[in-house]
Amino acid sequence: MIYKVLYQPNPLEGLKREVTKSLYINANTEAEVRDLIRDNTEYTIEYIQPLTGKHLEFEQNESDFKITEFK
């Protein structure tokens, strides 16, 4: 399943809507997404949203849609 993750890139700053970023991850569960973010970044997660159906199609048509892969 594809998940959209809204996050703050700097964990030392307070949450500001203006600096919220997003990325897309292919994972089996939301818990797996949280583990991937925790283990590979310093991001502060705001929200994780599963994408399906028309919503997934819409996001895939956006110019910044790219699945993030961690090694």
C-alpha cells in the first residue's frame, strides 16, 4: 500500500504548517512506515495517510509524486 507522510524536516524546531513536507512510501502497514521514517531520518511525523482508489490516482498525477525508498 502507498502511504503519504506529512512531516517536519527539522526535529529541533516547533511544528509550523509552512514547512510541512510530504513523501510517499510503499509499505505493508502504518507501523512499518513509522519504523522506516524513524530508522532512516530525523523527521517529525505529523500525519500518515493511506492512499487508495481515486485519492491515490490524484496523488500519482501530481508532479512531485515519487515513492521514497530507504536502503
